[in-house]
Amino acid sequence: MAPSKMAYVAASAVGATSAVALFWLRRRRRTVVRAALDIGSGEHKLVVAATRPGGYRKVLHSQVVTVLLAQDMRRAGGDGSLSAGALRASREALGDLKAAAEKLGATEYAGVATAVFRRATNGMTYLAKASAELGLNVKIVAQSLEGELGYLTAVGAAGPRAKAPLVSWDSGGGSFQLAARGAGGLRVYEGPLGNADVHRE
């Protein structure tokens, strides 16, 4: 092969390699690892996923830690607040979940907190402080939104096999929600009882 042709082939190979490297670099830069938290009345849950524009997502890790906050609210002599021991257990669980997400490269965090934090007299204060200290961006949500999120989760889990009408049942430690979509949009029934109300030691 003539020197000029060899140089052309070499230059083309380098150019192609650079283009591929640039493609993967740009794709990697577009990938964001996000952590989602569900801070419930009986369990603290974490899902970590790699996401990209266009709806791509790959679940990297999921984890559940049992923290029986709703049961603590029903302790003998309780005054409507979460005890120091319960709050300590919750804070340790949140710290462990944050550490697990960080190891996987999570850079964005968001989460919801549900029934027990709506009811406990010190729930909002505790959650705001823990969320700020750990950078979790967790918000207490209304039960109606909790039901809507449960419905969307059920629809996603059912996938294309889902047949209308689909009804979701979301039962947690402190409340339960039934949700279904009809002609008037999504309707959510907000149940006042949770697992902790019907399962007592």
C-alpha cells in the first residue's frame, strides 16, 4: 500500500475511533443516576436508577428497611408524637440508604413521606431536618397524591397487559388508598387505616 493511502487509512481509523469515543462520552454525560425514596409508616424504601433523556432508565439497586413508625405512634402512653428511639431508627435507615445511593453514583435525590409524618406532631419537623442534612429532597405528600402515585406504579407494573378499568390497592403501615381512572379522571379513595392498625402485637 502506498504511503499516502496508508496515511489516509490511519487517519480514517483515528477519526472513527475518536468519533466513537466522543459518542460514548456524550452518552455517558447525558446519563444521570437518580435516587427515589418512599419514606413510609412501616418501611423506608430506595430505588436507584440510571436515566437518560427520552425515558431510558435502568434500575441499579433497590432496598427496603423496616422502620415501624406507625406502631410507635400507638405505643402505650403515646402523645401523638414519634418517640426518640423511632426517630433515631428512621435517621439511621435514611443515612444507610443515602450511603448506598452514593456508592452507585447518585447525584439527584427525591422522595415522598406518607401517613405517619402527616399525623405525628413532630413528623414534619423531623423530616425537614433529616432531609436537609442528608440532601434527600423528601416531601410529605397528601393522601390523594399517595393514591395517584400508587395507581401509576400499578399501571407501570402491569404494562401493556393491563386491561381497563384498572384498580390499584396501595396498603401501607398508616393508610390505604384505592384508585381507578374513569370518565371523570382518576378517583382516589382515602382509607384511614393501615397495616399497623390491624396487626398489633
